[in-house]
Amino acid sequence: MLDLDTTNHYSTLPQIRTTLWHCGQCDAFLSIRSVHLLEGAPCPICGDVVLEFCGKLSSMPWVQFGDA
């Protein structure tokens, strides 16, 4: 027999943060969704160019996004 105590156990999902980034070389804007805060990210188009952080999308009320 297996006894499981489920009265005080909660499964919490990590909070996914969506951030907006800009590449100064190819002028691309990219959104990155991650559970970790990023300090920098390379441009997937240009390769070695580090993207410039523009802000969190949750702090931009005019931007709406969803899962496809």
C-alpha cells in the first residue's frame, strides 16, 4: 500500500519572462522568453553581435503576445 500526503504539496511552475532585444548591426528586434534573467544574448541573424536590451514586454502595455 502506498500513502501519499498531498495536502501541503504544491507544484509551482517557473515564471517565464519575455524581454525585447535589438541588434544594432542588422536592425532586428527580437523577443526572448526565458525562465532565467539574461545579461546578454548574441544575435541569431548576425552571429557574434551582442543584442541591446530594450525592456521587459510585461512592462510595455501596448505589446500583446501569445503562444502559437
